[in-house]
Amino acid sequence: MDGNNRYAKVHHLPMGGGHLAGKDSLDPIVEHCARLGVEALTVFAFSSENWQRPADEVALLMQLLAQSIHEQLPRMQRYGMQLRFIGNRALLSSKLRALMADAERQTAAHPGMVLSIAVSYGGQWDITQACQTLAQQVQAGTLKPDDITPERLAAHLELADLPAVDMLIRTGGDYRISNFLLWQCAYAELFFSETLWPDFGIRELDAMLADFATRERRFGKTSEQIAVN
């Protein structure tokens, strides 16, 4: 969800105004995806690299995250959605960690779409922590190095119980993944938009979904093999 700060500059908003506008843009997207029957939606709210931003901006983003959790809970109840968080929670305040855990607990049994919010998250960190878990098992003698497979590693990643990413959408005009779900996006269809996140809406999302429906997803096979299957 990129482009909040540039949106603020274009519209001459005070510090944090772009992030506030971006927070408000998420709600209709979440509801629309739930209505369409999307199984899982993961949004990149704060990356492991974002800790390098000015302290005032980081503090505001943490405040907005806490506010969003309070605002999202009624929506999760109304649509029967699960709310989850992925990322390195050790870097977050104890108050925020408790709020996140409580929101997850309250929505864990909901049968609908899973909304995952990536906070203090990085794809490289995700893979590293999975490797560390496997290394500990090898050290303890409960796992042999030869038994480490892509499937076993994937089981220790964030979002391990969800399908691999089908679509990755980046707004804001940059053409890179920026350390987001690197493993999970191995075969994702990529969509890049010039639109700044606060201006991104349902109409543009629907156009991307229509485009996605026309793409041939071969996963290493040939077109002829896909046609047979």
C-alpha cells in the first residue's frame, strides 16, 4: 500500500495526513474482497525496513495501527473474517502486541476471509526465522539436514496454513516487491499501479481481477499440459 507520503505532499496535508488517508482507503477494499469470496488478503502496513524512518512517523504509524485494530474488529465480526498479524513482534511495544493477540483471539473461529496485516515484516526475515527453526531441530537431533525440503521450510513461514499468493498488487508507481512475502509470491501474478494508495479503489481492483482471470498460470508446465489438465 505505497504512496501515502507522496499523496500528502500533493494535497498539502500535514504530517501523517497521507497515512490517515491510506488507512481509510483500506476498509472498502477489505469489504469488497470479502464480498467477492477472496479467501485471504494480506496487506503490507509496516516493513522491517520502515523502522529506519523518522521516529515521529514511526510513532504515528504504530498509533494508527492500534486505532485500525479497534476499528477493524466490528468489521471482522460483521463479515465473519479472521484478523491476523505477521512480522517480528519482538520489536513492537508490549501494549500493541497484547492488542494484536487479543484481536486474533476474538476472530480466530470466524469462517470467512483471513485479513493478515504485515507489521515489522520482511520476506528475508520470514525465511530466516524458518531456517533458524529447522536448524534448531537439526541441532537437537530431531531432524536430518537431508530431510529439509521446500515443503518443510514453508511450514515454518508466516501464513503457512494459507495458500500461496495468487496476486501481488503494488500501488504508488514503483516496480519492485520490496521484501514482501518473497517465498509465498514465487508464482504470484504481479500488478503494478501508478495510483497512490489513498486513491486506489474498487474500480481499479476489479480491473486487475479481470486481467488476472485472463492470465494463463502454468507453474512451470507448458500451455499444452495445462490444456490437458
